[in-house]
Amino acid sequence: MKFRSRLVVNLDHLAYNINQIKKLSPQSNILFMIKADGYGHGMIPIGRFAITELGIREFGCATLGEALKLREELNELEFDIYVFSDIQLELLENADIYLKRRIMPVISNVSELDYILHTPEFKNFPICLKFNTGMNRLGLDVNDTPLIVNKLKQHGRSSVHHLISHYANASSDMNDHKINVIQRSSFEEIKKFFRDSGITLERTSQSNSGAIEQKTGLHEISGDTHLRPGLMVYGPSSINADVTGHFKGKLVSTLETYILRVFEVKKGEVVGYNSTPCPEDGLIAILAIGYGDGFFNRYSGAHLYHKGFEGVIIGRVSMDMTHIFFPKEAVNHIKAHEIFTIWGGVPGDLQKFSSETKTIPYELFCALLPRVPRVYRLN
Ligand SMILES: Cc1ncc(COP(=O)(O)O)c(C=O)c1O
């Protein structure tokens, strides 16, 4: 069977990006965010490659289900998994999973901490704490730091396995954006309080891609042991255009589809659902991709490129097909049965598509549905 639309995942580029991060901060450890099916790239193959070829030993998932899948499918390999958001600690049966499958919940409220501290089976279990330093999503309240430290001490806990916080504005300047500055110093204060209280912090981390790109939270500078990159490992930058970055990643994915049919059209001739009129004489290429693949109707109006011609997604995107309108100069150049690259063909095309469609690269990646096979390339 020949797949028409596919996401080609270039593992050499993934290795390049990880090595770039290691070069930025040779002493930092990497906790690789692999949630949402490896940001749509395929969590299992990406995880296996990262462990066996790149020496990554720690991964971040969002849900217990993702973590369990990673553990089961890569059972023969040695690595740690953190569950960051949907930890489901309130369901008793999950305690067994955490304990037996060596998965670590990241605790972000006091009742979860109480549960861990009061459950005998978790007596020696590593404690990972995430503080809300300004993101206002999940996270322990900074004002509860003394209370938390007391609770740990009362239960004979003298160390925290990993102390975590997360930036809300890492795409903005880390030194200029007020909330970034507050978050950084708040995390420093929390770390100090723990240490001054005699609690050892085995691992600490705060920086995701945008911060890492700006050299914030590198071990050499901040003393944090870990970085938690997600997007940058898959290639795109996550900082705003006006912010100075120190990372130039290689896009890991190429989204390819196939031209099912081409036909010439006259100005005003209508195409597809809702009969959208063509703006001028030109050429229509029908691509074998649609919202059934995670390529949405709201992408209509965005530009795509083929053989040097600029086309535009015209009219309503169908479930399995998309109409691209090209100027008449493309007639006899663009042909049926050709492979058509949506992103990953030329530098910057993903960012351009993402800004035209008012999406973010995170969203474009994660939107791709299982009907688009992930195909792995390694030289
Ligand atoms: C807690 C946490 N750390 C790190 C990351 C990685 O972020 P990014 O993909 O921007 O590097 C995420 C992603 O959302 C996250 O939730």
C-alpha cells in the first residue's frame, strides 16, 4: 500500500537539534518533553531513538496513559518518565501503576503531596514538585513553600527528586519581560528556602525551549541541573522574531502529500463545497489531504508552494482533499501524481504557514491525525 500523505520524520535532524542543546549547555541534563505523541512525531520511535542513539534518559509526558504506553513499548530500555499534568493520583488503582512501572507524577497541589506522604507504599518514592511561579496553570502556591517544607520534614523526607517550575512567556525576552524576571527570581527563592531548610534538591529545572534558546536556566549559569525542551527538539524556534536566540534547529518533519488531479480554470469558475469562485484564470491542484488528516478548513487562504509557483488554498477544505489555486503560468508545470510538500521543503515554510493560518507550530504538529503515517528517515 502506498501512503499519499505522510509526515517524514528526519531522525538525523532530531539528533542535530539535541546536540545543539547539549552544546549550549554541556553540563545540563535533558528532560525531553515527548508528550502529545512526541508533539505529533510519534512518541515511541522518537523515544527509542533518543534513548538508544542520543543518550536521553528522562522524558516528560502529560498523562499517565502516555507514560504507561512509553514504559510498555520501550520496556527493555532504562529511562525515567515524569507525568506533568493529568496525573490521576486520585484514582487508587493508579498508585500501583506509578509504583510498579517506575513512573513519576509531578505534584502540583498540596492534596497530592499529602496523598504521597501519607500512603505507606510511597514511603521511598521520589518526590517531584512543580511550583506556580507566575504561569497560573498547575503548580504549588509559592506562599505554601514553608508548609510544604514542613510536611516533607514531618514525614522524614530530606530530599526532593526534582523541583520544577514552568515559564509562561519564554517566547518573549527573558531579561525584559516582567513576568519572566519574576518567575526566575521566584524559583530562585523557592530553591533557596528548601536548601536553607535542609532539604536537598537532587534536580531542578525551569527552562523550556524559548528560555533555552535565550540561554536561560543553563546549568553553567543558573545551577539548574535540567532543561526541559519540547518544540526546539523538533526544529522550530519558539521565540518571537524580535528576541535574540542562540539556537538554529533543523526542522525534523516534512509534511508531504500528493496531487490527485490538476485542471485549468477560468476566472469565476467555482470549485469545491460552497462553490468558491476562482479569482482569475489559473490551475487547480487537488491535494490528497484534508481535515480527516488534521489539515483544517481554517487553513483556507494560506499559501503553499510547488516547483517555485505560489498557490493558495482556495475554498473549503474537504475531509480528504484540498484545492490549491495556482496562476496560469503554472499550467503544464504542475502535474497530477507529483509529491507536494506542505512544510519542510524550504527553510521557513512551516513558520510562514503557521503565521498565515494563525496557528503555532505546536498545534500544526499535534493536529495531524493517525491517518497520516509517520515515516522515519535516518542516514
Ligand atoms: C512543564 C513543561 N515543561 C516543558 C515543556 C516544553 O515546552 P516547549 O515545547 O515550549 O519547549 C512543556 C510544554 O508544554 C511543559 O508543559
